[in-house]
Amino acid sequence: MKNIYNVPQNDLIEETALELKKIEFIKPPQWAEFVKTGAHKERPPARDDWWYVRAAAILRTIKKNGPVGVSKLRQKYGGKKNRGVKPEKFCRASGKIIRLIFQQLEQAELVKKEEKGIHKGRIISPKGVSLLDKVAAKIAGKKPEKQPETKKEKEIKQTETIDKKKSQQDKDKTAEKASKEDKIDDKSKQK
């Protein structure tokens, strides 16, 4: 059976985002179109559906690394802040966005709070596991896209096409010789 580790992660996140759009509890707030995702960003996200993509990525991270808290994800989604002439400095991502997505995923019953030993945070629920497995199976069922050719494969194809052209040219030359000989024979018979 296919699971989240056997499929391309970008495809998994994109398809999961489409599935999350169908759930009524997961909706971006009104301010989501204006907000940056962290202090290190200069502009808001360019995608209109970035909220669902982030929620899908968080859901995948919870499945993979759970229990996960807001602080850990703030570090994961953080980045370097451009400070002009001064050296760049790491800034954590916005905690409000992650916290709200956690709350929405909890309302949809895809994640739940739990403590494992000294670690506490959100873990994925059976409903969330089944959603991710269903999406992974859907992706695995699709035909894989054609992979780009390697240099060796391109060279092999080029030599094959060159060989075909040469063999075709040789056939054409022999056909021309045969037709010239036939013409000469025809002329000698006419005399």
C-alpha cells in the first residue's frame, strides 16, 4: 500500500490542499490575503490558495514528526531576513497562522493534542491518516510524468538518429547508382 513516504511530497501537498478545500472547517480568515507569513518575508504569498497549501504541509509534518507544536513549526517555516547592509539574520515564521491552522485542523478532527513522554503537541488522528493515505494512493495510481532525459540517453538517441540517417543515405546512394546503371543499360539497348 502506498503511503506518504512513497510518493512525491510536492504532489502530496498539492493534492491534500485540494482535499482540504472541501472541508468546511478549514477556511482562510479575511486578513489572510494581506498578511505576510513571517517577519523575514517582504510580501504576502502570491498564491491565492496558500492557506490550504500551508495547512496540507503542516498536516504532513504532523504525520511525519508528531507530536509537533507551534514553536517547532515556526522554526521550520522561518527564514533569513534581509537587513540591508547588515548580515542576514534568521527570523521565525508567524505563530498566529500556524496556531489558527492547528485549531482548524482540530475542528476538522484531523489532528488532536497529546503528550508523548516529555514531548507535547499535536499528533495526527486516524481520520487525518486516512486522508493522507487516500491522497497518496490517488497520486500513486496516476501515470508518472515523463522524466527528463539524462545526457547519456540524449547521446544514445543522437547516435541512433545519426546511424539511421547514414543508413538511409546509403540506401539512397545505392538506389541512385542502380537507377543510373538502368539508364545506361536502357541507352545502350536503344542504340
